Amino acid sequence: MADNDFLAVFREEARELLEELEGSLLELENAPADLKLVGRVFRSMHTIKGSAAMFGFDRIADFTHHVETVLDRVRDGALPVTRQLINLILQSRDFITALLDAASGGDEPDPRRGDAIINDLAAVTSGQPGPAAPAETEVGPQQGPLITPAKAGEPDGTGTRHYLIDFNPGAAFFEGGGDPRQILHGLQAIGQCTVLVTGAEDSLGLPGHAWKILLSTGLDHNAVSDIFIFAESSSNLAINPLETDKNHQQLAVELAAAAAQSPSPPRQQSRPAQQPAAAPSHPSAEMTPASAARKKNSAEPQVLKGMESIRVAADKLDTLINLVGELVVTQARLSDVAAALRQAALLEPVEQIEHLTAELRDLVLNIRMLPIGSTFTRFKRLVRDLSAELGKEVEMKTEGEETELDKTVIEQLNDPLIHLIRNSIDHGIEPPGARQAAGKPRSGTLLLSAVHNGANVLITVFDDGKGLDADSIRRKALQKGIISEDEVLSEQEIFSLIFAAGVSTAQQISSVSGRGVGMDVVKNAIEKLRGSVHVNSEKDRGTTVTITLPLTMAIIDGLLVRTGDTHFVLPLSEVEECVELTAAEIARSHGRRVFSVRDHLIPYIRLRDFFVIPGNRPEREQMVIVRLREEQIGLVIDEVVGGHQTVIKSLGWAYRNAEGLSGSTILGNGEVALIIDTYALTRLARIEESTDVRRQ
């Protein structure tokens, strides 16, 4: 792997750690006494610092060191978790992100910002009583007798703890780029250690050596364990506290004498912590990961290399999706050719290819699926900061974090959800005083949830605020000329007006919202994802915005239909049934575009009329009934061709303004079929019908 590849891996992993750090900090704010959360925050910061130093990101490593020092005091119980401290560490997280962006070619952050954070952290730390033994003090050799014997793992009379560490790295440690020297350097930086290298190179060529390390330090067991944070999963490791009243030199002499009795005399290194760390002189310490994997057998137990996941570049995954899409199209053409030739010897392998292609398609699509929980977690910081800015108390809850959605959909979902969350907090949830006066809890609730619904995912944003004011929305729509004075609308239709440009429910303009920009952006963004957005509200009880999205944006199961010489594809997940529409049925409805199905009137749209397709209608037309949320709509066409695996292609620049269409696909015979956007088609048809009624 080239250096650039290692740097790219570091940047990606660092960003993941920063996201995890932010989530852990927000959890810690709600549970400041949770030591597990404190440890998780510390480990994230410690890992970032260690990786940054390893790859030469010195500015990140130096800055992170200051934050880590403060977190170490928190972990030792010398510093309490306060909101001020959480704010400073969150600011530190943002500054580390800025440094990472700068290292990737972005703008350089103002160094004074980092200095100010460091000074504020120092002020918070100095304002608290220090620990009994300074955690940052490096302890050298002890002189003279100890005052009292120390229990195992507890500091002796001089604040020193003694540990015997057995470190036996496995094959996976070296194959993953691990280097024992880095661990030894880390131990020598926190105390005085004697290192004994045992074992001999085995027939595998793996570094079949174990390290026995005697460590005397002022730090506790957690701090010592952190040195091995990258090696725990791929090594046999034991960190045993010693119960002794002897100093480091005495322990080192006894350990060396005991080891000298072994068949293979070890090599000994003894260094005080103040000396610069040098690489172990034993040849095994110089062994590279490549040489470590040359041979095949080992008498010692090995840690098997378990690859639970693998990191793949997004562009490679997109290329794979495109290739599978082309394969689906080619397979469809092959099936058409085989059906036309009617050769038995050809039909069987073609059917097998069709089956394998379908399996490959499903597998590749599943690879693109990601849990939406990471997107939800990203908004906790937004809710925290925005509620503080507006002087409100808001608790964010999430449900269905494990719900999976296409990677492309998740990436484009971020901005619409930000708009919805900002609107909910700004003019949905009331201030604490107003909530108390209304008999509500001081703290409002914002709920983000996701659930699968067939081939779609429903994402819900709910707040328990004051709800929407239908009269206010109607007045705003009248002022903007969106509706007419005599137009009769249901409450649900009035609520839907908030998605029109310029309509806002805010009483006054703020830095967050109130200009009528946002909800129309949400609607447009969701429709570009072939989804829909629906709002429901109850006065003084809250508002629910439901987003319906397809599971994938790449390949869908569709229903192929024809009108005239034009083929269309309808998303199969929306199709409920197909019925015939005869001239007698049309006459029975007296020209109104409605059709009775089991005593239920369903409005319909004739695609021939909507898309102005030339030719005469057949005597018996076909109608495909689709369900859009709570309603049913009929789409009248000439013929239902059948099911079709649809590889979605963009319409191209020339058709970028085409209405009622979401894309195109290539049929088995090479012709192009247009993919119907049923939500957009229905909305446009209603606008046309409303215009026709007004003209009358």
C-alpha cells in the first residue's frame, strides 16, 4: 500500500472517530457519571492522537494531546464532567476536523482558535483540585526503601505502580501493519521499563517472539491498557499488577535472573523513561509485515485474521453498480433473442443467466445499503446547539436506526432533514415557559424514526410542539397568490401548502427560519429522490412530517406498459392492480375522469392525453391502479406488457425539464422506456384540472 493510500485510510478513519466522539460526548452530557462513556471519549481522542502522530499529522497530534490530558484527569476522577467542559471538547472536535480538512487541501483554520481552546481547557483544569499523584509525571528509578508495601495495582508510597506485561503479538498484528517498537516507545514514555524478548523465529517466519515487560509508572491500569489499544484484538496480552515493596531495579534483576534459567536466554533492555526510546536490538523487532507472512506453519497459537468488513472506495462501488446495470440490460436483450429463436438448447442457459443476474443484482444492491442510524446521530449536535441558541429545551429521540437505505439516498437526505429539524425547533417546539403554561413538560421532544414499508422507507420527523395553524397558512397562501379566495381546501390540503415557496408559519424572521425558504427545498429534494413528503398536524399536540423514499436509486422492479408507440415503466412497489376501462364505463361516469372499483371511485389520468401521444385510443383500455400514501390513482394506458427489471438512467440534459418523468431505461430490444414519477404526475394533473375548472 502506498503512503498516499495509508494517509487516505487515516483521514477516513479519523473522520469516523470524530463522529463517534461527538456522539459519545452528547451521551456523556446526559450521563456525566457514566465511566464507560468517559472511557469511550478518551479512547477516541487517544486513537486520533496516536494515528495522527504515526502518519505525520503533527499539528493534530499536538493539539489533541492537550485535550487528552484533560480527559485523562476526568477519567481519574480529578475533574468533573460539566456542560462547560463538554462545550470545550466539542469545540476541540470541530477544530480537529478543521485541521483534518486543511491537511486534505481545505482552508487553514485560524491557529488563534486552537490556542483559545487550549487556554480555556487549562483554565477549567486549574480551577479543579488536582489528583493525589500528578498523572503527567514520569516516574524514574526509585531510590531507598519504600514507605509501605503496596497492594497489587495500587501506587506505592511514592505514587508508583508496578506491572508485569506479557505481550505476544499474533500474525494479524503484523499483517495489519503493527510494529512492537511503537508500543515499546509508548511504554517508555510513561514510565521506566525493562523489556525481555523471548522465543525464536519459527518455521512460519512470523515474529515468534513474546515480550515480557516490567513497567513502573505513575499511571493507572487504564492508561497502560491504552498503549495497547491497536494490539488488543490481534495479540495475546496480559497486564498484571504486582504486589511488591521492591523498587524497579530489584524487580528487574529478579525477572532477568528467572528468565536466564529458560532454554533460550532472552535479551534484556533496561531504560529509564527520560532516555530517548530506541528500537529493540533483537532481529525480530525489525521484521516487516511482508516478511512476517512468508511461511505457513507455526507451533505457537495464532490469532486468526478475521475480516468482518472491508473498506471499499465509493467510486468503485458506483462503477460496480453501473456494470451490474449494464449486465441486467444485456441479459434482457439475450432473453428476448432466445425467446424469438425458440431453440431448446439456448433457453436453459439463458434462464440460468437470468437467475444468476437477478441474484447478483440483489447482492450488489445490498452492498450499497447503509443503516440510517449514522445520519440520525449526526443531528444530535445540531439539536443541542440550536436549542441552546433559541433558549429552548429539546430532547432528541431516535427509532429504527438499523433501517437500511441506499447510500445515494442517505447522502442526499442530509439537507432536507436539517431543514425539517430547524423548523421543528424554531417554530414548532415552544419555549420552556410557554410549554409549562400549556401544561406540557418544559423540555420538548423531537423524534426521528425510520421503518421499512415494502420497497420503500418511511422517515418521520415528529415534534410535540404547538402544531400548525391552518388559518395562518391559508392567509399566507392567499397573500402569495398560491390559492384563490373562493377555493375550498381541506385541512390536510392547507397543511400541504407549507411546501409552496414563500409560505412560512413563523411569526417573525430569525436567523434560523421565517422567510418561507426551506420546506419547498425539502419537497424538491425528496422528489428528486423519487420520494414524497407528507405533513400532518394537530393543534397544541405537535406536527409529523413523513418522508417516503425508495430503498434504492439504481435498479428497481417495474411494470412495463405501452401507450401508442411509447413504453413506460411504473415502479412495481406502487402498483396495486390492473383493470379494464371500456367505453361503457367512460359513458357511465358522464365524462368525469373517475372509475368505480368495488363501489369505490378512483380518479384516473390518461397517459395518452397527458403526454400528448398521437393515435387513437383502443376500444378497451387498461388502467393500472397505484397507491400514493392514503389514496389511489388510476393510470390509463393501451397495454400492460409485464414485469421488467429496470436499470434507472438519467434523461439527459435535453430532457432535464420533463415533467412527470423520473428517468429512463433500456428495453431488451434496445428501445428506450420512460419511467413514470407517479407523485409528480398526479400533482401536475391536479394543477391542470384546477386550471380547467377556473377557466370554466
